[in-house]
Amino acid sequence: MSLHGKVPQSPLHDMEDPRLVRSFSYIGGKWVSGEEGKTIAVTDPASGEWIGEVARLSGAQSREAVDAAQAAFAAWSMTLPQDKARVLRRWYELMIEHQEDLARIMVLEQGKPISEARGEIAYAADFLEFYAEETRRPNIEGVTSHLPDAEVELWREPVGVAALITPWNFPAAMLTRKAAAALAAGCTVVAHPSKETPYSALALAELAERAGLPAGVFNVVTGEAPEVVEPWTQDARVRALSFTGSTEVGRLLYRQSADTVKRLVMELGGHAPVIVFKGADMENAVAETLKAKFATSGQDCLGANRIFVERAVYDDFCERFAAETGKLTVGRGLDDPDIGPLMNEKAVAKQEEHVKDALDRGAVLLCGGKRHAMGPLFYEPTVLKDVPEEAAILHEETFGPVAAIVPFDSEEEVVTRANATEYGLVAYVHTQDPRRIYRVSRALQFGMVAVNRTKVTGAPIPFGGMKQSGIGREGARQGMEEFTDIKYVCRDWA
């Protein structure tokens, strides 16, 4: 939907509920345009075609969003838990009711297969349902007093305004995972979605308004990240900042937030290893590794980046994995293929660079290895084996549909190699040996370990990593606690 109304019809118009397609930012309960009508164009990565324009807000308007959130904080923070729960629950119901429209919006701006988009909407809605229940639970905690005639209590109180910065690869789920926790804790929110996928966030703002969130409690500011986010990092009224994205940008936000000593929650880059031991269920290991590598077309911080296979079963695994990879379909998201387009030219160029570098160093190409005929942002599902240790793909996050497989000879060796990275988000292990499961799970320096499976995420679990993969946790009780302060009260009745 254009802000000017002088452009061709957008495929975004083809929705059951066209009001979900919003082009203005949402501040203080009002839909706001950019100063002087400034906009940002949004394109379909599958075709490169224009699908719409959203408002490009200025730094001054970004600060106005904080004004609105700060003004709403006192009332929302004192709202009864059951009333907060009622609004969050209604928001959840509206997401499920409009799942198909929300999924189509996501496909058009992000490119992922429609079945994955539907799954993300359900996943995103789950956080609203979970925290609708969790908002009732941060009770006052009694502590045995260490002082005579004193009563001791610990209260959990919301920190204040929370700034949420979300990525393009999961434009709905990353917003609700953060916002539901913050709102349940009693915080108010200013959110900035990626300029590449703003429509999903704006649709959620429309549904939040319908659900009854008071004006100023939830604000969505579209535009260029430096113009929108830097004022938030400098504003002392913004007491918490939650970010999902690259470690490089996370470091920048960390530095920018230092002067105002913000509470930081960061889910940063990943470099996930898959470890397949001999004796593993080979059929399951291949199928699950396929999911770990190629979900979201490989554009996932949980995506498998290094596949280590014990030498005794190495050739068998490589043959099976390449054969299954060759069966994956590639196409536009609305046709529901296995692999959709990558987000931009930079992402495709990285696949080319990593493949060329690995082949130049002696890796063997089993399938794929080039751009796909579907279009400039499509890349063939690719498998490389015998990838040498010095290859860039074994040290950098690929974020695309290129799999690198290497052999190993011992448990100690593979754990050391898996841990030899600044990242520590998730690791995948395939073995039937219960003692090995325990040893390896303990030894891996990753915030999450998946054993004989790929899917581990969900609203009830504390999602997050170690080392430079992040700070804090999202989801579960811990996700809400990130947006609270502990107040200690020592009381004498005399």
C-alpha cells in the first residue's frame, strides 16, 4: 500500500482483511507518517517487485514514541494481572483468527515458504498466550529474615520503557517473544522492525489495538535503524533494550547503551555445529540435519553451519544427505517450496564467496553450488564435503542454504572443534549412547543443545546463548524476569 496512492496495485491488497496492511507507524495509539512524507520502499525478495512503502520516521519522531510509552507506563505498570492477561489473550486469539493473512504478508515481504510462515504466526501467537498466563505469576516472595523483629519481602517490578529491535528473518515471532514478556511484566514498549520486513510488525500493531492495548503501551516505529534506534540508546527513560540480530550490531548497541546503563537482552549470531556419531539412527540424523540446515532457506541463527560426522559413517552420511538435499524444491514462497529466496544480494554473494573459498581450498561439491534459475536472490541448496579447517564457512555464519560436512575421529576432538568459536547459541548431537549424550551435552559451550532432534524452541523455554551469541534469555519465566527489577523491602511494624 503506497503512502501516495500513485503506484501500481500491490499484492498486499489481496488480503481477507485489508486493514492489516498498514503503511504508517503506530505511536501513542495513532498512525503516524514520516516527516515531509518520507517513506521506505519494501520489495518481494522472490521477484524484486515493489510491494509497498512504509513511513520513514525521524529521530525526533522516534523520541515521541518514547514520550508516549513513558506517559503510558504508570497506568500499565499498575494494571491488574488479570486485566493485562485478558488483553494479551485477546491479541493471541486475533493472531490465530488472521493467521492466513499474517502469513501471506510475511511471505510477500520476507520470502519464506507459506507453510513456514503459517508456522511462525502460530509460534508468534504462542508467546502472547504463554505470557497472558505468566503475567499472573511474579508474586511477592517472602524471605526468612536475618534481623530481629523484621519482615523481608522481594518484589518484582517492571523496569520501565523497553525498546525492542527485531530482525527480518522472523518478523512476527521475534516481536511477540519480546513484547509479550515486556508487557506481561508491566513495561511499555517501543519497537523497531527491520526496514525489509515492516508490514508484519505493523499488522501486529493493528491487532494489538483491536485487542484493547491502551494508547502508548505498544508503539511501532518504522524507518532507518540509525535514525530510529540511536535516540533510544541515548534516552535514559528507555530502561531496557532487547535486540535480535548480528553480533556485530549487538556490540554497537552495547556500546551505545553504556552511558544510560540499560538492561540488555540480546540474541546474537550463531555458528551451530551438528555432531553425528557412529551408532546414531542414520535416517533420523540425515532428516533432522536437513531441517537444521535448510529451514528458512538457511537464514536462521539456529541454522546448522558445521556438520561433523564420525569417520566410520562419514561417507554414508554424505551420500544420503546430498541425495536428500537434491530433492529439495526451490521457488516462490506462496507456492510453498522447501527453499525460498534469500533476503538480499549481499546474502547471495556470501553463499558464493563461501562456496568458492571452500572449493579453492580442496572441498568437494556434492550438489548445488550456484545461483538458481528462479531469480537473482535464489541459491541452490548446496552440499560440500571434506571442507578444510581453514575454509571461511567453518568460521563465519553462512546464513544461507550451503551445508559444510567434515569428518572427525574422536569425541574429545569433535567437542574441541565444535567449541572453537566465539558463538554459543545451539548445538545438535546425534547418538544413541546415553552416557555420551550426558558427557557431550555438558561439554558443549552452547546455551541450547538438541539431541537426536532439531526443534527445541517454544514459548515455555528460555531461549539464548553463551559467549558472543547473546545476553539474557527470551521465553519462559526468565524472559519476563529480564524486564523486571527486584525490590527488597525490610519492614518493622513497631
